[in-house]
Amino acid sequence: MIFIPGSGKGNPSFLRFFFLSFGLQISNKRINIYQVNTFEQEKQLLEGLALNDRAVIEAIYRDNYPMVQAFILNNNGNTDEARDIFQETMIVLFEKAVSGSFELNCQLKTYIYSVCRRLWLKRLQQLQRYHNPVENGEETVSVEEELEVHEKHNTDFSIMENALARIGEPCKSLLDAYYIQKKSMQDIASDFGYTNADNAKTQKYKCLLRLKKLFFAQYKNGQ
Amino acid sequence: MDELLLIEAVERYLKGEMSPKERTFFEEIRKNNPSVDQMVVEHTFLLHELDKHAGIKAYKHSLNEVESKLTDEGLISRSQLKGKARVVFLWKKYKRSITVAASIAGIISIATAGLIVAYTKKVTDSNKEDLVAIIDTKIKDGIRSRQPSKTLPVPPTPDYRATGFLIDGKGFIVTNAHVVNRMKTIYVQNNKGEYFTAVSIYTDPNTDLAILKINDTAFRSVSNLPYSIKKANSNLGEQIFTLGYPRNEIVYGQGYVSAKSGNEGDSTAYQLSVSVNPGNSGGPVLNRNGEIIGIITSKNRTADGVVFAAKSKNIYKLLEALKKGGDTVTIKLPTNAGLKGLDREQQVEKMEEFVFMVVGN
């Protein structure tokens, strides 16, 4: 996308026209796809997402990113911000998919657009660059509740991130090896150079206790 | 250790590794003991959070990879505009913010310049961290339970913990001024767990040193402190060791003198390379001959292994100032070389009973 000097926010007729036609083009194409992309297929996409399937992620990007980028560029943002917002939306989607309780009562595209739109308008408000949104003409659904849940997840994530950073090494790797990678205590003992599995086990419990202390100290503070 | 066993049991319970008999037994405990139940719940929650955290991390990683792939393909535009167009664009976009920011910056720089001139002497370096430990409730209980019943008085839940050491067997202890300043009532505890009340008789904020006097009748004078207090400066690279109470138990640390001046060229202090933590404040720094060469005061918050210690000759100055102040107390500094030539273990063993935990609230 090229911004001509002197265009900036100005020259709206040109830009508006450009994006509208762009958006229109996409939605035309989308309608064709969605005639094929039935409800069942979208459900499969979400299931794949929950399993961290890269092909699925890529498909969702391909189908939806241009629309979101157009919206954000049209509303006082740049491509970096568009990428950021889209990533966050993908995380919202992932959390929903993993929770298993996700029922899509609208098209996936509409959902993604709604979340992005809400996230971006909120961001604009924080940056105090807010102005009346220029819409793409897409339909939206209310996503307030989802985003509240997402905020909560975000804080939980950063609390855990913090706690893990503070327990340090080798605790972090030890817990990761046992609880996440589900390695056996025997393997861990030899990987980390403990004399036997029992030693490694005691060490692991100590690490877990420390993590627990750090995590709950912050978690309860945050409540 | 009990906690470890319990957590192991909880984990086996959650994983279903217990035999049916064990399981009913554990469930019984869980039902009757709310704290165990709480632990099971907390443990489940923690593991769930840990799992979730790992999931999102892996997912973010995938997102980034897909993103960079699509950026290469051109589906996602590369960041930012280039050249002159970009500058003009940014200028138009932020013109207002820039003018506001510039005027604010102008006002602030004038104001700070004024403030800096006014307060240069008073402002302390924010990177400098005092090494006083803040005691949480759990440890407080620990302290009380360790205390032998015969000694009095019982300290009311101390909030801070630091270190001090005897400079005169009659009960004079050196510690840091910043330690004393935080405490209204001061108690000292020796390595046998005996508590005595103490009062601060002199503090010097410049060198950050303070002298305490044990005013407890239960305290018996000790003779023959085995160390001496060095008047001369120490050499760069001299091996040192320190004892202190970063935890509820005495902790040994060793290192070396890394610079002859302290924080921001402060010539009344050394820079040491030794591992210390909150609670080490006021701990003695000894060289291998068992001479006290300094007193731990603080460490640099941002740099690793940068610790500052007041030079020991400040103690002599402190006593002079005390005399000039008209105080009638006479303190006789120890001049023994009872630690010289001993192995480090023996030195520490002999030293231990003269290093005190200083607590208070």
C-alpha cells in the first residue's frame, strides 16, 4: 500500500473508494467460498485450531487477514498494528476452541471481524487516536463477553510467565520436561544430570512448590 | 519435607496412581482436613494453568511462523511505508502530539534541571538496594517456634530482618543505619536462638552504620572476641567472606574485593563481588586472617554481583564521634587474631556466635 505525500488521512474519497472496492472484491470471493464452506467445515477448522494445526492457522489467515488489515489501515492504523490485532484475535479464537464450549452462531469471518474491530477500537481509544470508525460494510456480532474472558486469560498468562521467569533454571526446564513434555522421571534424571530419579523427583516437587508460591501470591493479589 | 510428601500424594491422587485402599484413605483425609482439600484444588488449578500457558506459547509460536511465511508470500504487507512518503505521513499523523510533547519536554527539562540542582545531595541512587529482609508471617512463626522457652522477652512479630556483629563483648553491636531506621523496637538473636532487646545508641547516615547496645539483663558479656577490626584499606582482589541472616538461619558467602570505592565513587566503602540477599545488611566482611574489613550495606539492583560494604575504619570514626557527642559509654574494640591461620570452616565456626540476627518492627 502506498501513501502518497499529502494524502495521509486526507484524500478520503480516493482511499475510501479503494478500500471499499477492495472489501467488496473480497466479500464477493468469500461468498463463493462460503457456499462451499459449510458449517461443518468451520467446525472442523476450529477443532484443528485447538490442536495447534498449522495448516488450519494458515487457512484462517488467508481467508480473513486481508479484510482485517483493510479495516485497520482504514482506521488510522498501520500494517504492524494490523498484524498485532489479528494475532490477538487468533488467540481469542484459540482459547475459545480449546475451551470446547465454542458454538459458532455466526460465520467464522463475521466473528473474526467483530473481535478485531472491537480490539482495534479499544486500542485506538487507549492510544487516544479514536475517531468515528470507517466501516467496511461487514456485519458484526457482539463480542464483549468473550473479550472480558480473554482479558482474564491474558493476565493469567502473564502471571504464569512471570512466575516461571522467577523460579529460574533448572526449575523451569525441569517442570517443562515433566508436566508439559510428559517425560519420565528416569529420562529427566539423566538429561539433567541427577544421580537418580528420586533426586530429580524431589527437586521437581521443590520447584513446583516455589512456582506455586509465586503464582498464587500474584494471582491472589490480582483478584 | 512434609509438604513434599503431601504434594507427592496429591499428585498421585490426581493421576489416579493410588490403590483403591489408599485412595479411600486419602479421600477421607481430604474430607476431614480442609487444608489438604485446598491443596488438591490449588494443585489441580496450577497444573491446569501451566498446561494452558504451554499451549498458548506453542500456539503463538505457530502463529508467528505462519505469519512470516505469509509475509514472504506477500499476503501480509511488510511493515511500514518507506522513504519520504512515510515521514510526511507520520508527521501529519502526529503533528499535534509532537507539538504537545515538545512543549511538555521543554517544561519538564527546565523543572528537572532546577530540582536536580536543589536536591543533588539528597537523592539516593535508585539502583542501590538496601539489604533488609521483610519477614512474612510464615517465617515469623518459625522464629517464634525456634526460640527457647526460657529466654525473654518474646518479640512481637518482627517485620524486618538484618545482620549485626559484636564489636565489644559487653554487648555492643554494629549494624547498618538503614536497618535501625526501619525499626522502632529492636531485638537481636544469636545463633543459639536466644533473643535480647537492644537499643540504638548511634547512627551515621553518611557511612550507613549504627551501633546497638544490648540492654537485656539476660545477656552475659562475652570476652575474647576472636577477630580484630582493620584500620587500613584492603587490597583489590583480596579474598573475603561474610556471614549473615538472609534467611532465618546463618548463611555463609565468599567473594573478593572488586573495587576500592563504593557506589558512585564513595571512598568510605568497598565494592565486593559476593552473593548477598535482603537480610545480609550489617553483616561483617572478613579477610582470610579473620580481620573485619567491612560491613555489608547494599547491592546494585541492576548489575550482577555488585555489593557495597562500608569500610571497617569507619567504625573507629564512629566511636570518636560518639565520644565527642559526650556519651559516657566506653567501647573497646577487639584486637585479637584468634582466627588467623585457621581453616575457613573453623573460622566460621568460631565467628558464628558473635554474628547476630537483628530483627524488629
